[in-house]
Amino acid sequence: MKNNIPHPPRKPIIGNLHQILGKEPIKRLSKFSEQYGPIFEMKVLKNHLLFTGDPSIINELSDDKLFYKKIVGGTETLRKLAGDGLFTAYDQEPNWEKAHNILLPGFGSSAMKSYFPAMLEITNQLIKKWEQTAKNESPLCVPEDMTRLTLDVIGLCGFDYRFNSFKRENPHPFINHMNVCLEEISASIYRLPIINKLNFSAKKRLRGSIIALNKIVDNVITKRKSNRDKEQKSDFLSLMLKGKDKLTGEKLSDENIRYQIITLLIAGHETTGGLLSFALYYILKNPEVLRKAVKEVNSVLGTDPSINPKYEDIIKLKYLNQILKETLRLQPTVPSYRVAPYKDVVLGGKFKVKKDQSILVLNTSLHRHPEVWGDNAGLFDPENFSEENERKRSSNCYKPFGSGMRACLGSQFASIEAQLVLAMIIRRFKLINYKNYNLKVKAGLTLRPEDFFIKLKLKENKEPIKQETQKNSNVPIPKIIIKNKQEYHGTPLRILFGSEMGLSENLATRLLDDALQKGFDAQATYLDNWKEKIPKKGIVVIICSTYNGNPPNNASIFFESITSKKHDFGGVSYAVFGCGNKDWNTFQKVPRTIHQKFLEFGANKILDLEECDVSSGYESQYKNWSEKFWLAIYQKKSSIDIEEKEVEKKIKITTINKNSTANYSMTHKHSKTIALSVKAVEELQKIELSKRSTKHIEFLLPENASYQIGDYLAIYPKNSDRLVNKVLDHFHLDGNKIIKLEKLSPFTTTLPIDSPIKISDLLMNYIELEDVATSKQINLLEKHTKCPPEKERLKELLLNESEKFEDYIVKGKRSFLDLLEEFPASEISFEQFILLMPSIRPRYYSISSAPSIKKNSLSITASLNNKFTENEKSELKGTCSNYLSQLKKNHQVKAFIEKNNIFQSPINFQSPIIMIANGTGLAPFRGVIQNRMYLKNMGKKLGKAYLFFGIKNTDYDFLYKEELRKYEEIGIVKIIPAFSMPNQGEKEYIQNKIKEYANEIIEVIQMKGKIYVCGDGKRMEPNVRSTINEIIKFSKLRDSFSPEYINKLIANKQYLLDVWT
């Protein structure tokens, strides 16, 4: 393969040296990136240097297994000052991993809250100085003050050291010496090597400042070591002095601690100071952005500057965080970083790069690439970082903090600090761009604005806005209370955690305490410490984080085991709580994988995977999850085999005065429950021919709701009038009567306790009336039956492994309500009946529309039970089937939108995709196809798309037939139907069509495209899987074939499933 990496014109001997030296080299390199394409080369004397700002190339470079951080140029020169500190260490140096492991907990979410008081103290010093400046109407230099502030913050938070920059007339000696070092190192980057060698005065000045800095830092270390028995500090210095590497058990030397302190001081103030300076410039230049920021700050913090914000307030400032992210997009304070391959590679399918060849990644080009950021990539727009837009974007298109394992540890620290400072500034001051300043960028080791001066005016707060209070419309889920040891039931509960920064371990300890109080035989340990088999009796909870796409160190062995070997987890009941920060592109990767593997290996999930985003504060998210967890445990205890000592549930029902107002609210069932109005209902099948019904139901979407392609709509059904009346008749009740439920003993329930409600509303909306009867319900019937023959029949049903129970109850689908009618001698009360019935469950339907097409509405495609009840020919069997069949325009439905991370249209829409579905499995793919239509109309180039669709007959159950054919005609998708009951010709199934299109499928796999499968998981998906394996076995991929090939595709997220059995 010929290597044709383009390059600018060169001069003899010096090559491209003249184009790199001088002012603003990064700006010139970014222009070359636009001009010469995805990767280009510069020759400097004898050296050949590679550069890229292309998203697809950088995506390849982001694989830590193939590329490493290259320490050359300015970063290597910085080693004179920072040695083998975190930023400047070579990958192979042992101190990098040692310091990395020791310092990680200091940058975790739990630690952030402890640093906040110091951040606030220094910020108040800045505010005080600026207040005086405003009164004097004097100009101030923004970058200088931001540098003072950020240096003081990292000094106090990291080492309990006060530079007192805002209390001195002259800078601290440390700052003078550090500036000398940074200026000289920065200048040396842009000088010829021979000039650097001969510049003896500069070398002497640099050496003297390094000695002075080392002396100051060594004194700080010595003082702390001499006082550490007396002082209990919780900062970076304490971590380094006390901490041991978890892998080697070794501590850091004093010399390396010095290097780490210098590294943290440089990194902790240079980049954040630049970020804040650029952010203030951009909000000054964008009045509408400033207006929205002020509105958010005032609503969260209030306008009274005498009230200090709390940590919990700052993390609520979502729009401010978007401003800071957008600032780093346009002005990444670290404009580039270098990587190199471990071995020879080919990038972009055609550019050969040799082992250890340095490649400079240009963040300035990446962050403005029109393929990712659109035609207005150069404009400042914080909406680029709305949650919706971030989800759409490729994970490696934004690199302000570096990449992979060598990415900056302090990104969360910088974010909290910058949000706090920016919030307090715009709350207190009006900013005046009195010089009408236009941005000039000063380049050194980092970027910052040059000569940026502003004036200030104090805000007058005639009517201070109070801080918003947390609104919570949810009725809290009652807690399970174990009052004494007599209620200990000894059910095994194993809590396994993987923790890199300490948060997962902290939460695991809290869950352990709760479990012990609730009478469980509970244990907690690292995932890697778990030597036994995953227990099949009781419950397993996994609390785990992700670190740069990898498991935490104490979970790596466990993770390797479940991703490389098959396991039998049949009978295991589990839940996974994932910790992560959505700002990282590998958010929740490890918890998602663990959750998926447990499902693949046959385990039973207690709850869906919980994806905790610590950037929004983890406390409330954990609390809500733990309440759901305990509720689910006790609701599902028959399937989980909890050996609970029965504590009798008691409830009191009181009839309320007729004038009382009944309250029916579903919001307590799910925190995101919304009311949806039916917009349209359409039958998709010709029922007279198919004898089946599939409804297209469209809902109007409330303003506060949004969804993504492939998400679920979880609908709460209502019991039919017929079933409600059966209960009312049995217990001789008036459905219009208003009652109040009161608990007389501690237990968990979703019933509307202490809230007036009509009896008919209670029965229609809160309990399942058609669920198959349980042994517990039958046992209660037997105890309260006085008729000997009926009692005997009920006892027979309760015999262990009774065939009668299986045949008569399970296969016969008899509900508890059916048994009440069949065994009229049973005398149970209405209170007992209510307590025995399960809570109404939401039914999940894939959303079959795309938000890009249908912004204010969404649709579902629902297959309804085609059988009618025996006594009522207008009523379908199945609670939700009947409920949906009765819906008409303008009817109200209670539901919530649930994420489905599996079925999203590929982030790179130019990649090819294969969609495989039968029946209503088509639903999420309709959304994908609609979105492709939207992208095509936007002028985007689309990769190939194939839809394999299992259908019985083209005349009566080809769902959305005309719509799909229109999309096919204009090139949006290739429709490949498989008719199992054709009018003529042989019957075909999806696997037959897959064989027919074997070449196209192999091409998609080779191009790293995705295969999505949705629908029947009992027959269709296994047949699809084996057929794809078969065509791979005899294709050009046969050399890499193994029976586990599909599992490799699953691991690489090329084969994605949403199936049901």
C-alpha cells in the first residue's frame, strides 16, 4: 500500500519549519488540517511529524490498546520541572500508575463536596476585590485575576497552602518562579534546538527557578509530615503521604510527591484560569447567552449576594455547565495532545503509520469540524451541549481534557470550580466590555485571552429572588422498618462493588447497613474478592463504575471472566447500580456490560440497570434507586426466594364524608409519569383476514417530555369496568364511595395511603385484577374457607409441585378474582383482598416514531390479544390489550418514557446498518428510518440500510406497507420482506432472506456497521444468530470465524438485541 499522506509545500533542508515557528502555530496547523484533509505531514529538518483534526481518525486514535501518549516537545521539556508527574511521565514509568491509583479517590465525586468550602472561600476573596474595583470604576485584567484565583484554589484544596494572591501587593515567590519556568519552557517549544542549546542565560534562569520551586514544595511536604499526627487533613497531599498503591502496596517517594504537587499546581491553575477567562469573554459577546445564564443562576442561587451557594446548588446549574463546555470546544485551553501506535497501523483505511510515530491531535480542528458541529461550528452556542445534542454526538469528538487513560483526572474539579466562580460573578456584577475587545489568543503551554480587560458594575437587588426549593411531587415510597432481631429472616444478600474513586464503595457500604437493619444476611466486598459462585439463593447487587471504558482495578478480574467465558446464572436474582459521569464518552460502559451479561447468562433482573450520573449529584439518584430496590425485593420475594419471617400486614379502610375530594394521582408510581393525550388511533391490519389487531396509536407529547429513537413508552393500563364491578359485587361495595387507607403495621406498598380515593378508582388504577393467582393467595382462601369440600380442593392445589396447580391455575390463567367466584365459601375481607393483590404494572412499548420528525408527538405500534373474554364479546383478554383497544382521540393515558440505549440510530449515520424484525418488532426501526429521512432532507450522506421484515401475508399484516415502500423508493432503506404465508410461492422466513443477502451482511460487518434485531427472541432471533454465523463461516471472514463470533460482535456493539420470549 502506497502511503500518500498529504503535506504543505516544503523548502529544501528546513522542510516546513518556517510554517511552524512564529506566533499562533496552532492556528496555522488548524488551517492546514482544513486544507489537506484527515491527516497531514510536516517535515521539520529530518523529522516527519503527523497531524490530524479529523473525527474519524481521532476515533481510531482513542483506542488505548493500540495507541499511547507520546511525551515529546513541550511536554518533554516540562519534565525538567515536573519530572515523572502525572502529566509528564512516560507510560512505562512505574510512578505514573502508582500515583494515578493513589490520587484517583481525591478526584472522585465524594471528594468534590469536601473541597467546596475552600473553593468558596477563595471565590469570595475574588468577589470582594472586584466589588472594590467596581466602586472605583477601574478596569481589571481578567486572565490575571483568574490565574490568581485558580492557583489559590488548588493550593488550598490540594495542599492546605495559602498563596494569598488577593491579599498581597506582590505575588508570592512561588508564582514568580513558576512563571519564569513556564514562560521559558513555552518559548523553547518555538525555537530551533540549536538556539535552545546556546541560550545559556535562559537555561541558567530556568535552572535557578526550578531549584527555588523545589525548595518551597519540599518545605511544604516536610512541614506536613512533621505535623501529620496532630493534623487530620483530607487533601491531595495527605493522599500522597498516606496512600499506598492498591496493586503494588508501594508508597510515593518524597521526590515524586514534589513532582505531583508541581504538576497539580500547574495543571490546576493554567487550564481553569484560561477556561474562566474565555467563558467571560464569550458571555460578554453573546447577550442572550448571558441573559439565560443570569436567569438560571438567580433561580437556583437567588439574587442576594450575602447568601453563599451550596455544593448542591452549583451542580444544578446545567446551562452554566453547557457554557463552560462550549467555551472549551471553541477554545480548548490544551489545544493538542500527542499519541503514537504500539505497532505499525493503517489509519482511515489508507494512511500507514509506523510504530512509535508521533501524531499530534488538534483539538482546535476537531472541536470545529463541520461534520460533527455543523456549518456554524465557529459560532458560540451552548445548545451544542444540551443533553439531547450530546447523546447524538460521536463519543470521541470532544477532547478538552485529553484522551483515554492519560486524560486529565481533574476535569470534575475544574468544572465545579468554574461553575461556582462564573455563577457568583454574574450574580453580583454587570460586566462591561468598555474597550469593545475582540478576542486575541495567547499561546503558551496552554491558551488564554491576551490583554482582556473589562469594567464592572455592582447589581442592585431591590427585590431579592429567593433560592428555589426542591419540588417533589412524588409520594415517597414507604421504607421497610425492622424494629428488632426477632424479624431477622437471614435471606442472603451479596453486594459486590467495583470502585476506582471510592463512590461505589461508599454506596455499597450504605446499602449493606440498610440490608442488615432489614434482617438480611448481608455481605459486601470488591468484585474481584468474590471467590464463591454467584449465589442463586437470595439477591446479588452490583455497584460499579467505569474508568476510561475499563472496569475499576478491583473489578477487572471479575469483568474479564464474565466477558470472556460463559457462565450459568440461571436462578440468580440481581440488580446493577452504575456510577458514572455523562461528560465522559464511556459513561456506564462497564455497568451496562455487566447487566447485559447477567441477562445473557440467564439471571433474573430485579430492576432495570440504574445509570447514575454523578455530574447531577448522586445523593438523590441513589436514594430513589434504593427505595425502588427495596420495594421490588419485597414485591418479588416469591421469585427471589426471600426466607422472610412473615410480618402480618394490616390496613384500615375508613369511609370519608361525601363532600371530601377524591385524589387520584399516578405520579408516585414512577418519578417521570406524565399524562398523554391520544391524538390518533389507526388499525394497521385487515382484521377480517388476519384475525389479529395491531394498533398505531399516536400521543401528544407534553412540553416537559422528550424521547430518543428506540425509547420505550411505559403505559399504566386500567382494569375494565367489568372486572371492577365483579370486585364491587363480591364485596357488596359502592364504587362511588370515597375511602381512605391507613396502615396499621409497617410494610411497603404503592397503594394511596392516607389519600382520599373512590373505591372504583382504587380498583381500576392501582392493582392487577387479572394476574394468575399465587400460592399465597390460595393459602389465604383455604384458611378462610369453612366448606370442607372447597377447603380440600384448595389444599390439593397447594401441594408441593402440584400438577393441578400448574394445569388448573397457571395454564388455565385463573386469577385470584376467578377463584373468589369459584370458591364462594371463602370469607376474606376487602382489606385482605387489597393487600394480596399486586400493584398495577406498566406495559412497555417501543416508540415507533422519530423526534426529528415528530417533535410534539410520539407513536407506538401495539399488538393486541385477538381473543375476547368468555362473557363479554366486546372485551379483549389481557388488561392492557383491552385498555388500548378502547382508546379514542383525546383520551388521557398515564405513562412514562424509558430509555433504551440499545436501539439508537448509529452515531455515525454514514455507517451501514441492518435491521431485522418481525411483527411489532418493526416499531423502533420505523423511528430509525424516519430519522434517516430527516437526515437526508438535511443534506447528510447516509450509509446503506437494510430492513429484513418477517410478515405472514402482504395483503393483511404488512405493517406500514405504503410508508415503507415510499422510503425505499427514495433510497432511505432497502426493504426485504419474508412472507411465511404468501398468496403464491413457497413460504419464507427471515433466515432465508439473510442467506440470500449474505454478501451485503458480510460487507456491513466488515465496515463496522451494526446489526439490530428486534422481536421474537424464542424462535426468530436464535435462527437469525445461527444463520449469520453460518454465512460468516463460509465467507471472506472465515479465517477469523469461531462459534463465538456473534459474541464478539455483541461485545463490539455490532450485534444489538431487543427481543422478548
